[in-house]
Amino acid sequence: MVDFIYYTPTEVAFGKNSEEQTARLVKKYGGTKVLLHYGGQSAVRSGLIDKIGSLLKEEGIPFITLGGVVPNPRVSLVRKGIELSRREGVDFVLAVGGGSVIDSSKAIAYGLAYDGDVWDFFEGTAVPKACYPVGAVVTLPAAGSEMSDSCVISDDEKNLKRGVNSNLVRCKFAVMNPERTFTLPPFQTACGATDIMMHTMERYFSKDVDMTLTDEIAEALMRTVKESVFYVLKDPCDYRHRAQIMWASSLSHNDLTGCGTRRDFASHKLEHEISALFDVAHGAGLSAIWGSWARYVMKENVSRFVRFAVNVMGVTNDYTDPEGTALRGIEAMERFYHAINMPTCITELIGRKFTEEELDQLARQCSRDGSITIGGFKVLHQSEMREVYALANH
């Protein structure tokens, strides 16, 4: 077990009609002029934007709106939000949506407290020293950004996707009403479940194997999501299972499932370059790359993959052949992905293989031209990153 600090300052309002508490929470955390940030027209059509606006008006809190956030949120809109918020005197950023909207809101909050270009943080040429307060009304459980220290933004002109981690940007509050997820399309629901499980898997696949309680929590979360997603795909209005997925989204990325272990996150880093270059859904990119990563690194700690196979995927343990058990666990995970219509290779993801030039580009960008490594379960250098991409390239 490694030493850890567990910090989760986000206040959570969870359940039916929880959005009624939004304006009160904005006021509690000092908001006097709000940027109401959201994605497409679904938030408008559902009446949620008008609802939140009415609540803010009732509390006497003025606000402005900015929509247009897309999956793999763009730094161009972030810059627009910073400029608009400065001009209007905004002191609180309120995200209404999923992880993309929350991350865009976080980036705006970073930029409002910084004199330079916000992309400096994502390039690593500057480190955040301050951040405006952010709150979230969650409508898509997936990224867990509402309770994490993470913010991921894309620069579509440069085909780059980069993340920044800082406790400064943790949401002051998160409002979560599972009923607001009833209208999610099956594809988004499946992508969300994939991302939720992967956030825990990135922590679970560790060489630190003596934190039994953390492992048990992680395994229970993954089993629950794996079971619940089938219920909600069959019945989108299944409140019980929508609620379990929504809560799992937050717990999977607020570090509860990683206390005492060292994180890996190589699959996430590898996927970021895929979605930056091809603009694919993040969850689908993760499912397409994970099996190849898993086979590539498995021998670093076979027993960890055996435990995952048995305790999460329900594989029978063949004590005479641990590598065989581990591989059957990976295969079971890929069958699960296919069962929820997620891809498990590159041709299923983008309709063709990567070219040799694209493989080189992906590895080069992921390694920052060979200047960084990724992963903790197995440290990957640029050439090894390319090998993982190539394994998935079928």
C-alpha cells in the first residue's frame, strides 16, 4: 500500500428533483453572476436550462448562457467563454451537462483566473495557481468530472487532446438527478458505462496489491455498472439502475477506488490521441484500445488480471494456468463491450485500420515526441505505445 491523501470537497445533491437546490448552492459558494454553460439543444428542449435559469432568477442571481459544447470539448469555445465571462463580470461557472460540458466549464474557470492563454496549462508551459468556482448539474454519467480534479480539452486545429489535474478545479457542488438521464441514447449510455468502469480499472490495475478494501470497493463498482447497464439499455427509465450508474460515475473518478494504489491511465492517454485525431467518442475509443493494452502488459502482474477475471468478469479460476485465466478475463471484458455495442479494435471504431503514418503520429503525440512515458502498471515509451496501437489495429 502506498501513502495517500483522499480529498473530496464536492458537495453532492443526489436524487429526484435535486436540481431544485442548484441556485441555493450557487449562492452558498459565493456566486453572484453566473455563466450557465451547456452543450447542444437537448438541454434546452428538455426544459432544464429554463428550469435552472428560473431558479437562479428566484434567488436573485443574474446569469448569462453559453451553449455549444461538443464531445471532446474545444479550446476555441473555452476561449470564447472566458472572453464573454470577463466582459459580463461572471464570478461562477455553472455546467449543465456531462463530462464535456463540465470540463469546458473547468477550463473557462482556469482561464478567468489567468492572464495568459488557457491552453498554456494543457501544453504544460504553465501551472494553474487559481481558479474561479465551478458547479455542475449532471445529465450524463460517464466522465466523473463532477467530483474529479481532472479537466480534458481538445485543440482541433492542432489535433491535440490534453488534460490538467489540480484540486483547484474540483466542483464546489454536483447536482445529480438520475431522471435527467432517462433520455440518453443507447450509444451514449454504453460509452458512459465504459468510461466509468475504465476510470476504476485504471486504478485497479496496479502493482500495489495489498489494499484489499480498495480492491473490494473497485470490484463491486465494476460489477454493479456491468450489471446495471443492461437494465437501462432495456428500460431507459429504470430509476434504480440509472441511479447506480450515476453514483458509480462519481465514485469511479473521485479516487475512492484508487486509495493506496498507484494509478496507470495508459489506456486513457492512448485514447486521447485517437479521439483528438479522429474525433471519436471517448468511451468507444477506450473499449477499442483496452484489450490490446491489457494483453501487452498482462505479464507484468498476471495475478492482478486473474483477480479481475474471477472477481469482476466471473471467470472460473484455473489454478494450473494463471495466464490462461487472465486472458479469459480480457476476452470476457471484450465480450461485454460487444454486448453493449462498443468496439474492441480500430476497424470497429473508425471503419478502417490506421495507416503506418497514423500509427507513428499517434505514438509521437502520445509521447510528446519521446519526451514522456505513460502508465504505471507497465511504463510505456514511444515505441511501446506504437506497439499497443498496432495490436489494436485490426
